Amino acid sequence: MSGQSTYQPRSRFMQWMEARLPVMGLVHSSFVAYPTPRNLNYWWTFGGILSFMLVVQIVTGIVLVMHFTPHVDMAFNSVEHIMRDVNYGWLLRYLHSNGASMFFLACYIHMFRGMYYGSYKEPREVLWILGVIIYLLMMATGFMGYVLPWGQMSFWAATVITNLFSAIPIVGDPVVTWLWGGYAVGNPTLQRFFSLHYLLPFAIAGVVVLHVWALHVVGQNNPTGIEPTSDKDTLPFTPYATVKDAFFLAMFAIVFAWFVFYIPNYLGHPDNYIPANPGVTPVHIVPEWYYLPFYAILRAIPNKLLGVIALFSSIAILAFLPWLDTSRVKSANYRPLYRQFFWLFVIVCVGLGWLGSKPAEGGYVIASRLLTAWYFLHFIVVLPLLGFIEKPRALPMSISESVLKGKGAAALLAAIVLAGLAGFARPATAAEQVAPPRVNWSFAGPFGNYDRAQLQRGFKIYREICQSCHSLSLLSLRNLGETGGPDFSPPQVASIAAEYKVKDGPNDQGEMFERAGRPADRFPAPFPNEQAARAANGGALPPDLSVIAKARGYERGFPWFVIDAVTQFQEHGPDYIVAVLTGYADPPANFKLAAGAAYNRYFPGNAIGMPKPLSDGIVTYTDGTPQTADQYAKDVTAFLMWAAEPHLEARKRIGFQTMIFLIVLAGLLYFIKKKVWSHLHDHA
Amino acid sequence: MSSAGPTRRDFLFVATGAVGAIGAAATLVPLIAQMNPDSSTVAAGAPIEVDLAPITQGQAIKVFWRGKPIYIEHRSKSEIEAARNVDVASLPDPQADQARVKAGHDQWLVVIGICTHLGCIPIARQGDFGGFFCPCHGSHYDTSGRIRQGPAPANLAIPPYAFLSDSKIRIG
Ligand code: FES
């Protein structure tokens, strides 16, 4: 089955070259003449899609590293620097962060396809095991990448995952200390994760080469699971598989672009827009969606060591799949029983993922245990037994004779995977929290834009009310004049800037001094340090407002979070902020309010440290907008949304162009694919 | 099908190739643009003001603008004369001293202190012509910052600047 080199160089130079370094011959035999089974369906295009995603991740990653600073004091801000200041930095970073999710999505489809069609069976055991190794490397890489932005979720993910190793008897603690390079997760941890996060993708690329090599030795499996017997059963890779792969890659890119341009934070977690704080763990910490099933397995076991063992075995067991499955028939299309168990297994995996996003309490734990048990039973009991019990359907004599089936199943798989993906996205938050009312935002939806006048009014509120306690440390005064924002004119920006007092120095006498602000300055903070801010605010720290609109949210619950991915509802944060700003009320009779706190209907726990900030008429509008607390709240929130996402307008504009482009490209590729293959259907 | 094939199919291939090429080119835009100065760097490159009052005759100071060292020299009478008593046409990079300073402020020489050879920083008031001497490969500049001897091809560059008053300039 290995590609035989039929490549005949035409030019004299290429003949000379080929006799010395037969690269073209290798390419030709691997990607042109390479025979592929003629009955491959679209599930076989995910190998190509995965290669594409690996390239996307490496390219965007290399670029991000040019601007990222791996240091605990600077990592978070340097990511924000990328998002705000670097040319197209927001695009590159959203491509990379969503690219990781797309990479795993494609990987899971690829793996389930292998399981459904028995692609791990003889002679493809090594091919499969190499795939499991790639998957393991991907998990390590993805985890370490998630740590780099050094938000709250980054920090606590690093803490929890490294602590898994503390379960090892005797040497556990020294091992964890060694992993950290300190007595807790800290700067040495961040720096080594950064180093390894850069290294591992190249290790993945190396194993991918082996994976493809192994594939080209044994040849591709196919939906019938029987090996090609004659030339009639196969087609040359180019053009047949190439156009098919290209078409489906374009389709996949549309999904990718949807996430990047329209719902870039959908798969992330608001808490990761809060800088890492070693003193406070977020109430619900959850890993990225692609680790959730394993997280559920970990939490299902009440014993620390056994939980960790279960977690690692659930991945390791995949490597033994070729020998656990005793049936000699590969494709589930001909295995009526296995087929049902396969789908049950898919549902169990998705279910575990859903449970992983839920708090570890009550019924969720029981359900996690049941599903975990089934996960292992599937491998250890069901698969070995099925080979003996099951009576497979008659296999076709050859591939060319077979008829394609299973399209319904394919659609079902897609639906389940997508629903699962969406389901993982938003983990539960405190149940007692009341959902904020929806606000109509001008910046919502695929064509949403900021309302300039509203941003200017919102800035006025910030300046006259919020600024006395809240910093806006990631923004510079010059941002007020940049396109896509409040759009103040340069003289306006200069005069606004001049009203701020900025600390500068030291001067020639070695002293710090105050001067009028300049557009290039950052917004000065109201307090010199955290302690001063706390002291002035009764012990509570007024949070920085730079990314607050992305750092807050609320749970939408099923089925809304699925619908949100389609309707592009992304304004959880702004809705929540408006609700909190206007949600002050008298506490119910039985509610004990701590001294200095106020009652707020929408704040988690209801006791908020911030006194009611807005009331009717406290800020004067000159453009005739009603001077109500409601209006103030909306205006300042719109301003804060811009502060958190200053390139939203460019994102949506470029997103629209990209979508049009991809749809045209996919359409053209579809017609090419039809042309190329129609020729075949005529004569086959 | 195949009889109508060739032209239709060719068109399809060409169109797809063209669209793909546009996509590839568009993808390169952000990848290239990200290496240009980001907006914080651009903002930090705004003009600066320098007070000349403390600089006595015969003294030179170095300030930084956009990461480049700028020499500001308060030249003496004899230095100005030395710079002007030269046959301009005989210079490697002919330029009159008058063209390198602001009229009425002839004593002030403001140059970017980067050797035009390969970018080292020349030392002020050194070398055979009393102006600048670049130790890297031995370029000599005169009191007007013009190249006189050595491998550098051009005179020291003049940054954009203007006098706000007799004792204050804005660079940039
Ligand atoms: S860099 Fe100055 S002489 Fe070469």
C-alpha cells in the first residue's frame, strides 16, 4: 500500500535534483499518486483539518510570542497589550485562543470517527497509538497555553492540575515543588510553562509526521472497514481527496471564523479576565471545555489517589483499544450491537463533559460516578465481549461494490458534538443569582457598532462618578481619540488628558513630580496602591474597570447557552453591570447586611461593598439625553464595554468580510469537487 | 458532461485559484502588520520639548527621541567658523553648515547621534575635525556633523525640530 514513486521529472534540472534528493518523488507519492479508498466520506477530512489547525496554532503562536511577556507581573497586561495596541493583535490572539478549541473539536471528531469505523485495528495499531500520543501532547500543550494569560482561571488551573501529581505516594510533594520551581505556582512555573508551550507543538508536529508516515504505510481505513483489493477500489489522492479535503476545510473555517469574529469569548470564562490572585479562588473553577469529561472522572472518585489514577487511565486506556476490541470486523456499519454501544459511549462522553462543568455536589456526583463506571466498562467489558457475542452483518466483497450508508448517523454525531461543545461552554455559577434583564445594545449582533454619543456620555459618568474609586489602568488617554471608540478629536483628547495629574520623574534632582497628563499616558489610578484603595473603601477593593465588561457574566442555563452561540448573544457582562448599577434596594426583612454593605438584587450574595453610585440628575448631559440613573448605567456600561473590547467594530467588520470570502471559497470548492467526482461517477 | 468540461472546469479552477490567492494575501496582512510599531510605541514617539538654557557654550547634551540619541551642541564661535570655512563642494556629502542649523540660532547644532555607516554612536568633540568621531570603524565628522573622513557615506542626520523660543526646542 505504500505509495510507489511513479514520479517522472520533466525538466533536466529536476531530473538532476531527483537523482540526488528525491523530495518531489516523495511528495508525489505521498500526496498525489497516493491511493485512497474511493468510498471515504467527509469524516475522513478531519486529518487534513487537524494539520491545518496545527499550522494555524504554530503561526499565530509564534507571532504572539513576539509581544507576550512571560512574567507574573506582566503576563496579563501584555496579553491586553496584544489585544489593544499591537496591530491586529486582537485577531491573532482570538485566532489562537479559539484555534485551540477548534483543534480539539476536530481532534475529537477524528477520534470518534476512528472508533466508529474501527480504524485502530490491525494493521493500524501503531497509527492509532501515535494518535493517542499526539492527543496527550495536545492536552499538555493546551493546558500550559491556558496558564499563560495569567488570569484567575489560568492560575487556578495551574494549581489544580499540578496538584494532581501530589497524589503520588511518598514523592508526590517533592514532585509538585519541582514542577512549580517554588512553594506555590509562581513566576518560575509561568516561565517554564511558557518554554514548554513553545516546544511541545513542534514535538506534536514531529509525531504527526510519524502518524502520517504510518498512515501511508498501512493505507487509510474506509467506511466498509475492508481493505482495498484492486485498483478499482482506490483513487489517487490528488485530485480526488485533495478537493474534498479543501472543500470541507473551508466549511470548517466558517465555523472557526464564527467563533473568532462573533463570539470570541464564548468558549472562555469571564474569570480569566481577572488577573491571577493567589489569595482568592473563583467560586467555580472549571477547565476548558475539552478537558471537562476527564475533570468529571477525577471528581467522581472520592479518593484523591484513585481519582488521579482514574483520570490518567481514562486517557491511557485509549492506547489499548486495538487489543480491547476483539471483533474482527472494523466498521460499525456492519456491527449492529457495537454501533449502539458506540453511540452510547459518545453520549457518555458528552454527558461527562456536561457534568464536569457542574458543581461537584448532589445528583451531579452520582451521575458522574455512573457515567465514569460506564466509560471504563465500555473498554474493559463491552468491547472484549462484543467480539464474541455479536453477529456481524455480511461484509461487501470489495469497496467498489459497497454502498454508502450512515449519513443520518453522521448528522447525529455532528449535532451531539456541537451541542456538547456549546453545553460545556458556560459552567454553572451561583444558583441564587438572579438573571439580569436584557438591554438592547447598539454593539450587539454581527453588525453592531458603538454609539459614539453614548460612549462620550459614558466617559463623562466614569470621569465624574466611577473614577474617584475605580482605576482604568489598561487604557491610555489617547485611546479616547482612536477610531472605533468615543472618537474625541485630537484637541479634545489633549485637553481631557491635561486635566489629569500624572506622576512623573525622577527629575534632575532625583525627585518625583506631578505634571499635566498627555495623550500617551495611562489613565492615572485614584489610589497609589491596593492597600490605600482598601483603606479608603472600608476594606473592599474597587476593581479595575479596564476589562470588567468581559470579566463579569452570568449563567444563561439550558437551552439558552446553545442558542446564544447561534444568535451571537455576547452581552452577559454589560447586562450584568447595568443590573448591578441599578439593582440597589432595601434588604428583605430577614436579610442580615454587614456594616458598610448595601443590598443589591443582582450582586452574587446580594451584599455589595459599593454604595449606590448613580441616582437621577447627578450628571448633566448636554445633548438632551434623559438624566436618569437607568440611562447613566447604560451609558457608562457601553463605555466600559468599549474599554474592554476597543476593537469590536474592526472585529465585526473584518468578520463580515472573512465570512463572505469563506462562503465564496467554499462554494467554488464545492463545484470543483462536484466536477472532479462527477467524471468518476459517469465511468465507475 | 465531459464534453462541456474543459472550459467550464478551467474557469472554475482559475476562479478558485484567484480567490485562494486573495485569501492568502489577506492573511499575510495581519501577520506582517503586527511587526510594525504598535500604537503604544507610536504614541510614545510623540514630539518632546528640550530646554536649552542650562547648556553652556562648548557643552553638548544627549537626549532620546523615538529611541534615538539626539546630540544638542552649543557651539563656540570658532567651531562655527571651522564649519563654515570649508569648500562645500569638496565634501563627501556636500552641504553648507547654514543648511544644517536654524537661521538665527547658528550656535545650536541638533543632530541624530547615529553614525551613517552602520549605526554606532559617535563620540562628541573628538576626531580629526573636532566634531564627532565614531570608534566603530573610524568615521570623522566635523563641527557641523558632516562626514569628512572614514567609511560613513553621509552627514549625521538632522531630526525634525523647531525653536519654540530662543531657549526651547521641540523635537519631532
Ligand atoms: S558605524 Fe560608525 S564608522 Fe562604522
